[in-house]
Amino acid sequence: MDVFGEALLDHYRGTTDAKLWLYNNYGHPEEMPVDVFFRDKDEMPEMELMALSYCRGRILDIGAGVGSHALVLQERGEDVTAIEISKTACDIMRDRGVGRVVHGDIFSYGGETFDTLLLLMNGVGLAGSIPGLRQFLAKSKELLKPNGQLIFDSSDIAYLYDEVQLPAGKYYGEIAYQYEYRSQFGDWFSWLYIDPTLLNQIATEEGWKMELLMDDDMDQYLARLTALS
């Protein structure tokens, strides 16, 4: 069941009496505010607006959700395609006016290339793990035109372990999550938060140049990667 998609659809329809809960492997479950996925340009933080300003050429918005960022790019006249794994979210995007929507998994997507790959709201987390990030970077090279760019934000979540031990045997930014909505539980899924120092190391090893475009006092940052070959 697409628990996340059902929560998005209810919010879109105006039936918001139930809460979306996000369980994790490090602490107590937290309520996930669904309205954050429906933000307009005036509600987006500076980091996201900066990321959008760097987009150029043919743009692929990966993990596009309900299309909020794609809609801003469309309004600017940009050539943007939105890809999303949730079919329900794709249906909402189309209804909201996103022109080109692809329902699918980025790792199996192909057949065309882009100048910019965009992943916001820590969308790069879909890599799930450090090995998954290396796989994603390899896939990104297939999807990018020469001189193309990969733009995304992420966070260093070391602060979560200020009072507890770091997990043994894996990187501390590899997290497991599960959604609950209306007493229905989705499958557990892996999500990655990567600190900028390790990201730079991995990017270099995988043949990318990393630029830190912005960071803030909340351990979040915006990065641009360009392939060296």
C-alpha cells in the first residue's frame, strides 16, 4: 500500500483529519507535516530557491513528490520532467499542472539525457546507503549530458547521536524509516543523510567535482556535482 501517497491525496482533497507518522530506527516516531510537500515558491526556504536558480537546460526533478519544485521551474519557462515512484503522487502532480510526469524508479529510468538532475528535500536520500550512493552517481552519469550537473541538498545528522553511541558496522547517516497513516503501515525503507566531507570524498572517488553552494546553521547544505569524465 502506498501509505505516503494516500496521505498526500487526502491532503490534496482537503480531508486532513488523520496524521502521517514516520517511524525510524533511532528514536520515537515523529509526525510528518504533509503540507510541506505542497509549498508554493513563497513558502520555500532559501536553500531550495537557490537550488532552483542553478537549474538550467533540460531538468529532471527526481523524487518530485507532488511537483512543487517542478511547478516553480515550469512557471519560469524551464524544460522540466518530474519523476516519482508513488503513482498517487504522480496523479496529483498531473492534476496540479505538471506537464511531464514519469511514474517510475530512477534506477531503472533511461532513454533520454538531461542538463540538470535535481533532488530536493534530501531527495538524494533515495540512495539509501553509501554503496547505493555510488550506484546513484553512476546512474546519474548515464542520465546527464556532457557538462551536466547534479544538484541536491542533504544534512549531517551526527547530532542525533550526541547522547547515544554511533551505530556499529555502518555509516551513521544510513537510516531506516516506515510510514503509518490511518493505522496502515508501509514497508520499511532505507534513506541516506550524508555529511559534506564524506560526500566530497565519495564524489572524488567516483569521478565528480563537488561544489558546496550553501550551508546553514542547521547542519544542512546544498551541493552541486559535475562529472569529470
